Amino acid sequence: MAIRHANDENFTEMTGGALTLVDFWAPWCGPCRMFGPIFEATSDTITDVNFVKFNVEEGRRTPAKFGIRGIPCVLAFKNGELVEARTGLMDQDTLTEWIKELKG
């Protein structure tokens, strides 16, 4: 599944449906650059989940709203409601297991 890109203006629209994972990242963040390909590869194998990226350099309101202080940070939403957050680098197995738990 294709990764979609969110910003302050379209964030609510992007997270309003089924299970959605949003990766908050920045281009200057080393762990974010390591996690990006993992997030993208997982989106190719798990097609019933929405995968969204949010560059914190391109929008400040949304990260502030959710209290994001460290990146990478992945927020999980169901029907527009935040259900869980994880901060830090995850490998693909950890990310996949977390998604299975969220689908639970």
C-alpha cells in the first residue's frame, strides 16, 4: 500500500478511517531515516492498515497537539481516535507484532 503524507491541514482526514499508523519524523533525524524503509516495507506487506508519514518540519500544530517530544514516534488511530503511541526505532518484526496487537 502506498504511504500517504499528512500535514496540519489534512491530518484529521487522513486518520479518520480504519486502523491508521502515523510516523512522525524529520529528515535530520538518524533513527527516523533508519525507520522510514521499515515503515514503508511493512506497508507493502500489511495492506489493510493505513500508513501515513508526518514530517514535523512541515507542521507544528499536530505534533504539539499530541505531545510529541521525540521522534520517530508512531501514533495508532482507529476511527480518528488515538489508541496507542510508540516512540523510538522499531524493527519490522516489532512493528508487525504491534499491528497484530492493535488489530486484536
